[in-house]
Amino acid sequence: MRLTKSDQAMLDGEAGDAARTAMELLVAVAKSEDAPGLVDISAAHIDGGLYHGRAGLDFALSLVEGGGRVVVPTTLNVSSLDLLHPELYRGDSETAAAARLLMDAYVDMGCTPSWTCAPYQLIQRPGFGDQIAWGESNAIVFANSVLGARTARYGDFLDICCALTGRAPEVGLHTDEGRRATLRVDLQVPDKLLDDDLLYPVLGHRLGQVAGTDVAVIVGLDHRAGEDRLKALGAAAASSGAVAMFHVAGVTPEAATVEAAMAGQSPQRVELIDVVDLARARASLNHGEGPLGAISVGTPHFSVAELAMLADMVKGRSTRVPFYVNTSRDALSRAEASGTIAVIEGFGATVVTDTCTYITPILHDVRGVVMTNSAKWAFYAPGNLGVDVVFAGLDACVASAVSGDLVVGEGW
């Protein structure tokens, strides 16, 4: 494998123990993937700040002790704690202490304490063609698909190795060939359905099921597929499948046409998704029936625009059940300045930052189902939390909160 003088110097320990460890791991992974060499990256996003056990903490502490410092701008994914609202945490104190140590370790390495699963909503974000190393599945698929930046699907440990060295394996989605669509997905639905926010997470859930790890080009969406809707689509696809990139013909930056997304080649597979397929996919995200116990929205983290939309829906109303809104501290700060958060809290909602309710013990003892507008939350929460879930649109979530009973509307 081709290494630069700088790569070799890090392997030789000239940049310190942490950089040497990081480069050793990067080289091992690159060789396993038959990468010809490494590429420079301009940014990283780290998923390892979420506490899963002692091994992750020990690894981070060893990097700190080895003098580890990130060499590119590096943001941090959600953690296990909401540092702005610590009273929300309902787990044990020992786990909380370990989780805080882990968070501190990554900050000590020079990472920005953004604590969000949606770093693409920050003011500073990657641009088209930028080589980056991002963890967090929904962030990865958004960066590749919507921004046109280039990142593999990095997991814990390898993402920080990239950040410490400024390098990543030159393979897969970092290359032109790896980004070529091999799967064509033809969406055939009534035009009015493209105006429904709920279409996009359901389509994403189905896309993950049919695509797996393949790069798909979707035919049948249009300009109505804005960033928040594509965010919901990608997050769902990266959960039900291992999707790290998709194209939308005529919408996303590398798919001016279907032919452009496929680099002029024929698809290896063609899949049709119609209303019947979507109805089945939507039904598969429902895991129980009333009574209504709680509502959780904002997975991935709500954007400023989504917070404003929620505020418009709930202004002058009150919730009868616990209602949780997950967002980033950055979006929270901007929404507070506009008065949006005051309206949402006046509704009786609890705003959660730095983490998410499907991975951290925040929900109070729930008696009944939890309602959500997130396909990702609906997919993971039953296994993570042991709760039954009802999946519906944000308008249905608000209507249910006001009534205290499930209001899901008509299906399609």
C-alpha cells in the first residue's frame, strides 16, 4: 500500500503514541479493504462519545494519554448525557460518571463539543467534493447524498483515528467509482404524496430494506424533497439497511440525471416502490397499540426550521402526555433567540439536547405506546428501550398530544 513520508513518520511514532496507534489501525483497515493508499481529509465527526462500555472509554483515555490531538476540525456526535439538562437523566450514577469521562476525553483531544447527530445542520459544514471522515449513520448518508462530500461509513474508533491523522483509506465512497449508483429505484406514487412529510421516512425505511449496502438512484421525487425531508429519508435508510449514500435524480448534487448518477452505465438492479410497498413499510414501523404513554420527536435532531414548524403547530395548546423534542444545542440556541423554544416549552414539551431518547434513559416510566414521527426512532426504540411504538406524522403526534389519545389519521 502506498504511504507518504508523513504517513510513515506517524507509523514510526514521530507524532506521538496516539498518532502512531491511529495510523497503525488506519493502515490495517486500508489493507483489508485493498485501498491503494490514504487520502487527506478536511473534517471529521466522531461517534465514539456515546458510552457503550468500558472498552470505549479505555481506548479514548489511551489516546489522550498518548498525546492525541485532532488535526482537522472535528465535531462530536450525541453522547449519553444531556449536559444542558442533567436532571433528565434517569440512569445509574456510575454509568453517568463513565459517560462524562468519555465525553471529556474527546474534548481533551480537541474535538468540538457539538453533541449532535446532525452536524450537517451546523453553520460550518462540508462542501461538495470534500473528503471527510464522519461517524453516525444518518450523518454519513446526508453528507454523501445531500452535500456531495465524501465519507465512508465510519464507526467507533476508526473515526477518531482519521481525525488524529488527517487521513482516511482511499476506497469506496471516497472514490468516483464507489459513489456510482448500481441500483435504480422507481417511485410510483400520486403526485400529492410528495407533499406529505411522512412519505420520506417511510420511503427511506423501504429503501434500506431493498438497497442494503448498495448505492441507489431514486427516480420519482422532485424539488419538494428538501433537506429536512432528505434527512428523514436517509436516516431511515441507514437504519433499516446499511445505506451510506443515495442519489435522487434531478435533486441531489451528483444526480443531475439518472445517467449521471450511474456514470453512464446500466443498473445492476431495478426496484419498483409503490403505495402498496410504502403502506407495508409504514405498518412495519408500528409495534403496538394504545393507550398513549409518551411522544418523542426529533431523531435525527430537529433543525431550526423543524422547531419553528412544531412551534406553529402547538402555539396556544397544551400536551396531555409527556412530549420530548430532541435537538442540538446549536439549534436550541438559535431557536431560543427567535422565541420558538418558549412556545414549545409553553406547550409542555421537554427539550432534550446532546443525546437522544432512544439511547439514553430519559423517558419516564411509560405506560402505553410511545408515538414518534421518526422512522429511525421507531426502528431502534423497541429493542433499545423495550417500548411499543406508533409511527405517524408530526401533525398526528401533536394532535395525539393534545387529545391524550392516539390520533393517527388515514393511511396510504
